[in-house]
Amino acid sequence: MDASRISALRTGVRCLLLLGIAGGASAAPPPPPPPPLPPNPAAPTEGADERNSATVVLIIELAVDGAVRGVEIEKSSGFPKLDAAAAEGATRWLFNPLQVDGQPAAGKVRVPVQFPLD
């Protein structure tokens, strides 16, 4: 073997060793990062009172992929416009899929949405 071929073999062996040490193709890919938390819907400026905040509790029905299929108001904030803003805003959210026995599943989640009343 000539020197250039020996050098190429050494380089190939080093690459294989590095791939083996780093995990190479056999290593599982890292899990994807979770989606960012959805922002709270914007609060309408009308209807505030002496309280510092108002909370709407929503029941959100999720599809297998985490998309919102339906929203219902479990507990009103006492302000119909805030309740409507929370429900409408939640329809645009995307959740991590629910898991049942390690598999994605449809289901429902309870989500409190708090509005500051300044």
C-alpha cells in the first residue's frame, strides 16, 4: 500500500471511531422541544372592576395530534367578554398530544386563563 492510501484508511478508521463514540446512526434522535406556551388572549378593555384579575376556566377537547377540537367554559370569570375572549383565543392553541399507555390520544384538559384587570 502506498502512503496516501494508508492515510485515507486511517482517516476512515478515525471517522468510524468518532461515529461509534458519538452514537452514530444507532443513537435515538433527541425528542423535539415542546411547543411554546400559548399566550393568554388579549383582554377586552371594557368591563373591568376593582379586582386585580379575572380567571376563566376552560375545558379544552384535544385531537390526537394536540389540535383543539372544542372549547367549553367550565367556570366564568363573571365577565362575558373575557369568557368569550378566552374561549376564542384557545381555539388557536396547539398542545402536546395527550399520552395513554405511551401512545398519542384524544382527550380533554382543564386550563385556567387569567386576565389582569388594570
